[in-house]
Amino acid sequence: MTKLKFLALAIALLCGATQLSAKDYQVSDFGAKADGITLNTGAIQRAIDAVNERGGGRLVFGPGKYLTGSIYLKSNVTLHLERGAVLLGSTNPFDYVKDPYVRWMAMVFAMKQENIGITGKGTIDGQGFKTANNMVQYIQRGIYEDPLKLDRPNETNRPENIYFRECTNVTITGITLRDPASWNQTYDQCKNVYVDDIYVEANSYWNNDGIDIVDCDGVVIKNSFFNAADDVLCFKSHDANSICQNVVVDNCVGRSGANGLKFGTVSRGGFRNFKVTNITIYDTYRSAITFAAVDGGLIDNILVDGVRSINTGNVIFLRIGDRWGKGKQPSMKNVTIQNVYAEVPLRKPDAGYNYEGPIEDMPRNISPASIVGLPDYPIENITLKNITMVYPGGGNKLFAYRGLTPAELDGIPEMRDTYPEFSQFKELPAWGFYIRHAKGITFDNVKFIAEKPGDYRPGLVTDDVQGLTLRKVEFEEPGVNGKEQVFTYKTTGIVKE
């Protein structure tokens, strides 16, 4: 049994044992009202405190709507939301605490607790769209201080549904999460986090991520659905002395106004030992897969196996940058992405959703997948295997143009301190895949399909690559005969099979 499989089993058994031993307490016995009108913050907190003092158990919410502001979950307490139960966020921003330790707002907090969870078939509904807009009014009237950048309150001044920090043995199963005002659920520097069978609708306001895992050790996320205005499965590293590691993701579906599976953008410590299997990403504005090491962190020992990417603006974007590194050297190595089928549309893939990705400055033709390091920090040991990417084709050089001369290729900006997005370089010289500043790149059974003929660019372009293996790489572009689809520049150690 592999280390990650053993970890997943151990977390599942631990969380299951915790739930089986729990005693039930009814929140209504502590004075909570399920009428959707009464503010229950004090009653729910008293109930949590009492269950904790009695040695722990499940605090059960029966059917109905329990209006609340910020509450703090305590050790050995699980909130159990029965089917029809709704933990309903207040729309008054002043009913929420901005916790002084994490400096964020949330409906359900937990700080340095253990053996905690939220379970059942009920719902956490943040009513975040109303709450965020009420906060905007308070800011405009001078009641609350916030820069209101881009006409929205800072994300730390809008409540998340869940924020757990430095907790151990966390179980989140069965629930529905809706309408946060900011990020949706954050697990920050936690150990042994188990998430299973949750349903997320976080598409009501800016910065609505599906799930954020920050510098955690030992995480399982499986059998879950996410509809997010921002990134779906988002792994972050905020602490340069910490790392997000030992993570298993399996059988999840998501769509996004940003990215599907994302490491970063904040990446100070890094990411290590991930296994991501059997995910579907659809109607997503940016990349199905984005790994960004731009703040001095590392990305190492990552397996992504089994991705279906339908109607996404980009498929794979691996990027090293040097934004907030403060002298730390970023690195990305030992990544395998395999068994992928992807379709990239000609038009905006998230059109019609509540919060779409922005209309970008043009011109550029459809961007290729890409692996882009820096001259002093190349991306190393990347394997792409059993992959099919379908593009619309027909890139028009009269719309945007990037040629293959040394001057044109050298002229692509490094953008080392820029926020990383696949479209940041504008026009790139390949229609299928672009690789720059890398070592040890292997393509094994990779097929690129263009639906329309006539793209002026070759399918694959490499620049400053040491060690390139192309094993059974195919290009299909209708009506094109004799076109050289592979162009290499400053590339050594080429092996074609």
C-alpha cells in the first residue's frame, strides 16, 4: 500500500471512529429557533460550549433555518445538519467576527481544536451576496473602513462559510455549502482533514472558491461537486516555513470562473506528495490544471491521473515565477499528468454564469497548454502521458502573430513577478503546447487535434529545454499536409520515438 493510500485509509478510519462514539444533543434544547428570523448566534455557541464541556458529541440541527453570525466549533464537537436543516448566515456584516488570529471573517470558525466536524445532509447557506452588498453600503457610508478595491470589499472583510485553523482530525461529509460572501471553506495548517460527498454552490460573489487547503498535512477530498466563481480545488501555501502535503483527491467534479485544480497562487512554502485521480472540470474560464510556484515555494512529487476537461479555456499551465520569494528559490519537479481528455472551445467557456472571468485584453489566438519556468529556475522532470487535447484550430496571424525567429521567441517576456495566468504572455507561437526554461520533459502517447485547418503556428514549440523525449506524439490538423508541427529552439537532448 502506498503512503498516500495508507494516509487516506487512516484518516477515514479515524474520522469514522470519532463519529461512531459521539453522543447526540439537540440544538433546540439550548434555545436555538429554526424560524429563519431569530438570530441564534448565542444559543448555538452555548450549545457548542456545553457539548465540549461534557466530553463531546454531535450537536444536531433538525429541519428548519437557523440564522446565525460567527460561531466557534470546539474540540470533540460535530455539527450534524439533518436533511432540511439550514445553518443560515446573517446578512448583517456586524454579526460576524473578524478573528484577530487569522484576520478573516467566517460563519463557522475553529481555532486549534481537534476531533471536530460538520456532517449530515443539511446546508450551510452564507447568504453572501446580500451580506457582501450590505458591507459595500456600510463602506460607502463610512461605517466600515475598507479600500473597496475594484468596487468590492477586501475578501478578509467578507465572511466565509467555514474557516478552520491549526485543527487536527477534521471531518466534513455530506453537507451542501452555498453562497459565501468570500472564500467558501478554508482549512489552514490543519492535520488529518477528511472531506467526502459534499456539494458546493459558491458562485454568488467575487473570490468564491470551492475549497481552500492551506499548508495542511494529510488531506482527503473525494466524491464531491463544486460550482465556484473562483478556483475550484485550490491548494495554497501562505507560510514560508510550512508546506501543503500528503493530499489525496478522488472522484470530484467542478466548474469555475477561474481554474479547476490549482496549486497557488500564494506558494511560499510549497506542495508535496499529491495524488489527484478521476476529476472532471467543465465550463471553466481558465485552466483545468494550474500549478504555480511563484513565491519561493516548491512543487514536488505530484501525480494527476484521470482528468476529463470539457469546455475549459486552457488545459495545463505549469509556471515558475519570482513574485514574493524574498530570496527563496522556487522549484517545480517530479510531476506526472496522465490519462487526460480535454476540449478547448473557441468562445468564452464560462459565459452565462453568475460571475464570469473577465473579458481579456486582446488580441491573442487560443493559447496552448504550457510549461514555463524562468532562465534561473527551470521546471524539471515533467511527464505527460496518455493525453488528448482538442483545440478549435484556425489561429489567424492577421489577428495576432508570434513568429519563430530568434528575435520573436526571445521577445516573449519573462514576466517573472507577474500574477500567473496561462494568458499572461498573450500570443504564443504554438497552438498545442509551449515549453520554455525546462529540463527533462517527456511526452508519451500525446495527441493534439485541431478542429479547423490553417493555424499559422506549429503544434509544439520548445525554447531553452534540456532533455526532451517525444514518444508517440501525434498532430491532427485537417487539410494540412507536410506542415512541421514540432519546432525546437535552444533545445538539447531531443529523443523522438
